[in-house]
Amino acid sequence: MEGLVFDIDALRLLVVVAGAGSFTKAAAGLNYTQSAVSRRIASLEQEAGGPLFERLPRGVRLNSAGRALYRHAVDVLDRLARAEQELVELHRGHGGLLHVGAFPTANIALVPAALRAFRQARPEVEVIAVEGRSGTLTARLADGALDLAVVSDYPSGLCSADGVATTPLCEDELLVALSREHRLAGADVIDLLELRDEAWLQDVYGDRPTMLADACARAGFAPRKIIRIAEWTGKFGYVAAGLGVALVPSLAAWAVPEGLVLARLTDPALRRTLHIALPATPLPAALTLRDFLLDGGLRPSGRPDAGQGPGLTHPVAGPAVTPPRNDGAS
């Protein structure tokens, strides 16, 4: 009996026969012949290693082995029915789980605002949020582990994968973070060449082209020193200590601590593009969240206004998201 695998239809038949108390009555209810029911039960008993029913003068009843298998059969069939219902609701966009990924700075304001609006519109859908690098998120979408991801082309270009489609969401200006004591902390706008002697806090540099490397080359220099720090908290700590400067997307302005200031740079190419990435056949709930993200992406992203100057330490409010109009679209 090792490695038993029972056919689902056979388990259903076991439950029906047990309820009817007769092969003949079960056959009539299922529109089968009595001999077909008898043969299928006999086959199931052979798979189970012995009889499951006591044959009586008028009908049948479960024996101890049959009662044990019956309990499991009812449990299995109930679970399958609930799974079927959950899948139906999920594909209709009315329930189930939605796995959503985003890179760290998108999780500061943009994605949480969209998820708040999504929760109000689709409270029956449970969102499982995952944070990671854009390349990793794209790969997880391709593998089916995610249903939607917010990714970007910073610092080394937009990643691609078979079966994953991307839609531009918004552009995000790249600012420079300086310590309050920096000699340029009071400047309105900074030319990158003025930072040629600075150390730069950068997660990735040199392995493949990056926006920082390209911008420095356009300005006519190469960074004097690169300090590889992955986490934003570490970058901010180094900048606050005067150990270097860092490019900071405007979406991250909310998270900049009091010891830093943000300034614009003169290079217009220093901006990244955010994208919504979806599988080839997205879930309806993922399309609904996409609409909320697109609605929020069209609104101001928390960049400092020109009149606020470079010493911004309290950025304006991030992207506000409101539910899209109900025009019949998914």
C-alpha cells in the first residue's frame, strides 16, 4: 500500500455510494450502470488494499477501512471545491492573493498610496508585498512568483525577461544629497563638474554602464572614488558624516534625514523611468492595481519645487492616489 494515489473521481464515487447505501441507488443518481459502479468500487478497493464496504442483503455500508478513507475523501473533496472557488474569484479579480513587488524607493510613497486605494476598492483581495531589485523582480515575474512589479531603469537600464511586459509609469528626477556642511549645500542648482573631487555612494558601479558613470563622462571626469553602499540608510549616514555624496531619486525625498540637503543637477538626463511590469496574462486584480499606480504616477512625485531651493529637508507631499472612474474597464 506504499505510495497510494487515489483518483478524485473514485473518491467522489465512494462518498456517493456511502450516502446512498447502495450501488444501484448511487448508479441511478449518477446516471451510471450498476455494473460500472461496482467495477469502479472494486478497483478502488484493490488500490486501497482491501474491502471498503460490507455487502448486505439490501445494499452496502462502509466498514472500518471504508470509514477511514471516507473521512479523508470528504476532506479532500471539500478542499478541492474551495480551491476551485478561490481560483474562480481570483481570475475574476474578486478575491485570492495578489503578489506585488517593488524596488525600495518605490515603497516609500508611490506603491503604498496605490495599495491603500486598491485595498479600499478590492478589500477581498489579499496583497502579498515583496521588495527587491528591479532585475530580481523581473525574474520573479517571469517565474510566476509575482503578479505585478514596479521596476526602474536605474542605475543600469531596464531589465527584460520572456513573458514580461512593461508599461512606463512616470519619470523620477535624480537629485544629489549633500551634508548640511557641504560647501555647495546652499546652491540653487549644481553642475556635476563641481562634484568631480567628491566620493560617491553607489551600490553598483563599473560592472556595467550606470547613469552616474555616463553623467560624469558627459561632464568630462570620472569619479575620484566610489564607496559601494547598498542600503539607503547607509548612504544617508555616509553623506551626513561628510564622507561622500549620493544620487537620490525624488521618490526617496520623504526618507532623507534632517542632516542632509537635496539639490538639483544641471544634467537633464539624470532621471530614471519607472515601469509597471506584468506577465503576459495578468490577473484582473493586477490590472486594477496597475490602474491605481498609473493614476498616482501622473501626479506630483514629491520633487522639490523650483522655488524651494536646494536645501530641501521637508519635501512636499508624495503622489496622491485616488480610485479611477468606473467606466467599465478592468
